[in-house]
Amino acid sequence: RRAEFAAMRDLPSVTADGQRIELMVNAGLREDAQALDLVGADGIGLFRTEFQFLVSATLPQREKQQRLYKDVLDAAGDRPVIFRTVDIGGDKALPYMQRDDDELEDNPAMGWRALRLALDRDGLMKAQARALLEASAGKILNIMFPMVSEPWEYEQARALVEHQREWLLSQRKKVPSGVRYGAMLEVPALAEVLDILLPKLDFLSIGTNDLTQFLFAADRAHPRLAERYDWLSIAILRFLDRVVRTCEAYQVPVGVCGEMGGRTLEAMALVGLGVRRLSITPASVGPVKAMIRAIDAAELQALMRGLLDDGVVDVRGALTGWANERAI
Ligand code: PEP
Ligand code: MG
């Protein structure tokens, strides 16, 4: 079906009943931006800025970061790019970042990583904020923070970026025409405080890789656990359903940027929950777009509501049956 997916490239990502589903890609390297044209995506929904840090022998200087961000924005043209601030620490340790022995962690995924580390080592965060702001001069900067666990962490990160923006203005330097702030929801606790967080946000992005790891208390990299829990488990879907409906109530756009959205049936379930933005691996754009163009979103949403309300355990089976009946 490769030819079929290739032909799909220039067709819009719209369901049979006219619902627009934004299909974006996950990226991390300069070259990844080319994939946008290749697969016909709407933008970059997750740019993992830590990749540059991980492949460097030394801490990338601000100018070097800025050059990367500008190249990515140029390649994306008028399509949006959502930059995620560094998600390092944990299992993504930097060889050049010194750690004391007493900082060694038993559970690095739940340790001093991502925004936790960035807020503590705020020199790193300030440099990155400056690089992102300067690279986006005259354009919209979409920035989001990883592993937000409590609203104050988001607020502190946002204030830090705003402070850099004000400093640039005071120096009569060019700044972005607008900054849109987002948080990643990958720590379950954050879902309980969305009423506090959402009024302060421009968008929310659900990272289902870490979220499911923390929901099931199951290491996302553990081979024995890889197949044990299903992304289509009713626990995950009910959780996501609540988050999506809360975002709708607060009129905050919500997307999913974990690997879950790159699998066709899982993506179908997400659309059935009301998710209208997916950021996925470039190779999945063709198959997922084909699915989106074939489905009736209203019918699918009614089906999902029934499955969740009735506590149907085999959602995978039910969705597969529904898709097969409609030759999707
Ligand atoms: C996630 O956790 O789902 C996510 C998108 O971020 P990463 O895979 O980089 O941790
Ligand atoms: Mg994550």
C-alpha cells in the first residue's frame, strides 16, 4: 500500500464527515524537517531538542542551538513547529554533565530529569530560551515543557522564557511575533490539576510513552513488559477521555505526541476520544491519514463513548470489528 500512502501526501487530513485532524510529526534532527514535505504533514508537533545535546561531545553553545532551531523553522516554512525544551537526565544522561556519586538514581525515569533538572540548572534553560526566542524572531514560537508534574513548574518555566523575551526587547532585539506556551502531560498527577493549569496554557500535549509508563507503573523500555499492557486498555482510554473533555471545557487545544498515535488502530481510538491533533513518527503519516480519510468521526465517537461507558474490556477487538465492517 506504499503507493497508496504516497498518493495521500497532498490530500488533506480530514475524516469522511469533514472533521479536520491535524497530523504532525515527531522530530529531533535538522534532517527530520525534510520529512514534512516527504510525507505531507501539517507541521512538527514535537521537536525533541535534547537530541542535539545527546549527539554532542560538549554542551551545545547557544549560537549552535539557535542555528538548529532556525534551520528547522526555515524548513517548516509556514507550518508550525512545537519545540520541547530539553528532556535530559534520567536515562538520557549527558556524558559531559557532571554528576556526583550521590546523585546516582535507582529510578532515573522518575528522577531528576527534564523540567525538574532544567529549573534547577536554569543557566541551561535560559540559554535555550534565548536561542529559541532569537531563532523565532518575527514568527510564532511554540514552546512546551516536558514532565510538568505541578502547575508551579510550568509557571516558573514560562516566567523564565518571558523574562528572556523582555530582556531581548530591552536590548532592542527582534523577538517572536507571539509565543504560545504548552505543557506536556506525561505525569498522571497533572491530570488532577488541569482546572488550575489549563487557564494558563495555550495548548496541552499528551506524551503517551511516559504517561502509560507511569499509569501502569511499568518501565517503558522493559522488554518483558512491552506487550503486557495495551495502549487500548480501558484504563488508559478512560484517563485520556477525561483529559480531552477537560481541555474541551477550557477550550485549550490538546494533542497526543507519544508513539501511540502512530499506530493506526490506536490513532483511531484517539480520534474517537475527540483528539484533533496527533504528532507521530513520519512513517506513520500515510497509514494514519488513510484511516482518517476513511472514517466517520461522529460515528466513531459514539462507538467509543459506548465502549467506555459500558466498560468493554476488549476495545481493540471492538474497534477492529468496527473498522473491518467498514473496510477501513
Ligand atoms: C512521551 O513521553 O510520550 C513523549 C512524547 O516524550 P519522549 O518519548 O521523548 O519521552
Ligand atoms: Mg516523555
